[in-house]
Amino acid sequence: MEARVTGGILNRLKFGSGPWNRWRQENPDVAIVLDGADLNGMILTGVNFSRASLRGASLHATNLMNADLRYADMTGANLVEADLIAAKLEGAILTGANLREADLLGADMAGARCSDGDLKGALHVPLFARVSHRFTVPAERVYDAFLDVTMARRFLYASPTGEIVRAELDPHVGGAYVITDRRTGADVEHTGTYLELDRPRRIVFTMFVPGYSTSPDRVTVEIVPIEGGCEVALTHEMLPDYAPYVDATIRAYTDHLSMLETVLA
């Protein structure tokens, strides 16, 4: 069933995110179509717009902090000065959207469809280090390797010349991990929390390096089964301040996945 832009739909939003989200929870099969809607300046903190169609909608200066916009279609939307702090934008379509002075601090943009031009003028645009690797083993084996401490310590955050001296994993959503690599006498600790675990296709976790990081980064591992094995796409999302480290991060993850191939051989 599809709910198009009507006075009733827009009135639901005027009561705020709480009633709207409850209505969506009670009506999970209703497709939300808000194409061209005027949502300017509304306070929609934490609103559930997941998979909604907002093509050409106007959200100028709208408060969308912590909003769930996963897989929403915002093609051509006006998001000028929108507050998208910590918004979930995974898989969202932002092609042709105007994001001038929109605040993306802490937003999860893994898999979002947009160009550098679409993000021009936005604030706190995250950076992405992306790598991919094909494996000749089933997706389940690759997925399990990331969460099995005896295997993870052999490739994840391990440097070619270092030594993993500590590895602890609590692989459930909300669980934590610690991996410490001793490099030229100095211990480099990697810590984080598991955010999403969907065997065998997706793992999402934070990553923080004490003494180096100022805030946690986000790492997304997507595993796609293909003929003869699977393909891994790993995305490390980081703050703009770390632009000088993107290339080094890509090289490190390329090494990690190559080491994982050896582990699984």
C-alpha cells in the first residue's frame, strides 16, 4: 500500500517524530511517498523516513538529527541548511540534491548514492576509504573470520611487521572488541563496538585508536555471494580532518584482506 502526499500524511508529521514513528511501526507495509512535499523548517529529530520517497521535497533548515533516512530517495531534494547530524543515510539516494550548508557531522553515509558535486557546500562531509576483494570461499566463512578471535587476530588491524599482542572480541550488537598490534616497540590499540551483524552479508562496527583518534570512525563490511565464492566491499568512514590518511588507510585494509585470503586458504 502506498501513502502519497496528502493533508493527512503531512498532518501526522506536524505532531512530531514520536507519533509518526509509532504510526510507521504499526503500518510497516505502507510505502511513504512525499515527493515535492514542503517540510521546510520542521523539527523531525529521529524521524523514520527509511525507504521513503522524498524526490524534489523541500527540507530547507529542517531538523533531521538522528533521522532514519536509510534507502530514502531524495533525488533533487532541497536540503539547504538541514541538520543531518548523526542521521542514518545508508543507501540513500542524494543525486541532484542541494546540500549547501547541511550539517553531516556523524552521519552514516555508507553506500549513499551521491557525487562530490551533490555534497558541495555541505558541512562535516565524511571521507571514505573503500577497498574490495574477491574470495574463493563461501560468504559465511569470510563473515565468520571477522568475528572469530583466533582468525581475526591474524589479519584485522595486523601490520606486516607487527605482532598482535591482544585480541578480544564480543561479537554481538553492542559488544566490544580490542585488537592491539605491537609495532616497532609501540602498542597500537584498536577498539570499537559492533553496530550491525547480519550473517553472512554485513558487519558494521566503530573503530577508535586511543592516542590517535579524536572520535570513533565507522567501518562497514559488505559481503556479496558470487559464483565460486564472494566479494567483500569494506568502507571506512572518517572525519574530514583525516584526509591525509585516506590513502594509507586504503593500503592497510588492502593488506588486511590479502592476509585474510591467506588465513582462509
